[in-house]
Amino acid sequence: MTTTDTMHLPAGHPPVAREKIGILLANLGTPDATDYWSMRRYLNEFLSDRRVIDYSPWLWQPLLQLVILTTRPRRSGANYKSIWNDAANESPLMTITKDQTAKIAAAMAERHGDSVVVDFCMRYGNPSTRSKVKAMIAQGCRRIVFFPLYPQYAGATTGTANDQFFRTLMDEKWQPSVRTVPAYFDRPAYVEALAQSVERAYAGLAERPDLLVASYHGLPQRYLTEGDPYHCQCQKTSRLLRERLGWPEGSIVTAFQSRFGPEEWLKPYTVEEVARLARAGHKRIAVIAPAFSADCIETLEEIKGEIRESFEEAGGDAFTYIPCLNGDEAHIAALVEVIEANLAGWA
């Protein structure tokens, strides 16, 4: 509970909340509903972000507003509807992020009592970064750790989340001290959580998959040449996972999904790679998505739908999807470890 210390304030002074530390988790975002206008609002915000689509607005915006946003909201809405959490009337990403936040909040309360506030925001859609930063400041958070939940850094994910966080701070008369959490793709606790999820999945299968495909969200190839470290960090995550599992080289295939637009993206493309593997005789594969901290449209609909179909149509027999780490105990412990490292000297 927020309290107010009035002992040393002069008469008429605005109340000042007791100082706290905020932990603000951030994820990509989700539409509020699956109807056309909800999807259009969400997609417009997402696809208007210059970090995501960096083409000239003079060329991109007419195409986006007059063509893409005329047809894509209905198609995307149908995809979201196929995975929607009807009981809570929200997307799985929202449900999972709420669960992660509650578990991290409980862990932080056990360590720091009520001096630390834990909440979450979305880069696109609701709850917005702006609304949550303002709420934390109103609760007395004079220090905020901003934690984009992306293991690997990319300008189009972590970078734009940080941009929005700092844009919000520009409006504050009294800015809090802030720290942004760096990528955690190579932290042993994160790699351990990934490895445990693979071991659990394999233990439940009658036959061991021939290969494990690590499918990461894609980016345009030129982002790599322009200095984005994402591709290298994904490759290192795959290598560290393989080494932790004690597997030989070649047992994990790294690929990239969710290609958008006409230009070349990071290769191999997952949807094509799984078909190639099936034709090459690898009839049983498992797929894991190490770049996603929570299951979402890209995993529940794209991997389990389009990518699975590509594999089976090419002759694959057994396709196993290994869920994201979500609210797994080892995952929460890894995230808490990252937070504690970034609280050093503060709490």
C-alpha cells in the first residue's frame, strides 16, 4: 500500500508518496479483441513503428492505410480468434504475461517486502507503457527497472520498447532514475530453463525426434549488416542450449519465422526449412521458440499451424511443439535472477 509522509512537509504541500522501486515488465502487445476495428488499431500502431518497418513513411503509410489495413485485420483477427482465451476474453499472451507478473511480484515481495512494485505493460495495445509508467510514479517509484521480456536484443523488439519507455519519461516533471535490462540470451539460468523444457518434452515422447528446430522471430537480413546483434545472439542461444543438453553439433537447427514483405530476411526460413528436413528424411522433429518468453500468435498459430503443415505436407510424420517457458518455475527463477542483478545497489 502506498503511504504518505507528511512529517516534514510545509502546510499546503502536495502529498509525497513513500519512495519505492518499480519493476516494469514489457512485452510486444496484443489486440483488445478479434474484431476488425480492434485488430486495425493494433496493427496500425505496430506496423507504423519505424523500428519495425523502416521504409520512408511517404511510401509506406499510403500502402499501409489503403491496402494492408483494409484486408489484413480480418485475416489476423481470424488467426487470433483460433487461439483466443474465451474464458478470460483475452489473448494467450495477455493471460501468460499476467501470470508471469504475479509470480515475479510474489518472489520480489518475499525478498523486499512492499518496497518493490511489479507490473507489466505492452509496447502496442493495452496496458500501454505510458499508463503503467505514470501509475508507478504515482505510487512513489523514484527508481524503475524496465525489463523488455526478449532474451535476444533486436532494435525492433527491445529497442522500440525502450524508446517508448523513454518517450513517456519526457512528459514527467520529476523523472525517476531508471535502468533498462539488457538481453539475457546467454545467462546460464535462462539456458537451463530452456534445456529443462526440452528434456521434459522428450521424456514424454514414444520416439525421440531426429532434430530439434530452434525457431526465432525473423528480421530483414540488412538489419544484421547495419549492426543489429539479434542474429548472433540467436545463434549463441542455440549453441549454449545444445552444449547444455550434451548433444553433438548438427542436432539443433536454427531457423527464423514470421517473414513479412518482399525483401530478404534472416535465413533459413522456418516454414521452408522444416519442409526441407522432411524431404531429406527427418520424419520426426521438435520445434522450440527461444526468442519468445510467452506463447503468442507466432507460436500457437504460426508454428503449430502453418509451420507444422509445411512439415507434414513435405512428408514429415511426427511434429512436436515445445511450449515457451511461460510461467515455468525455472523460467520465473531465471527472470528474478536477472531482475536482482539489475537491482544491485538499489535494493
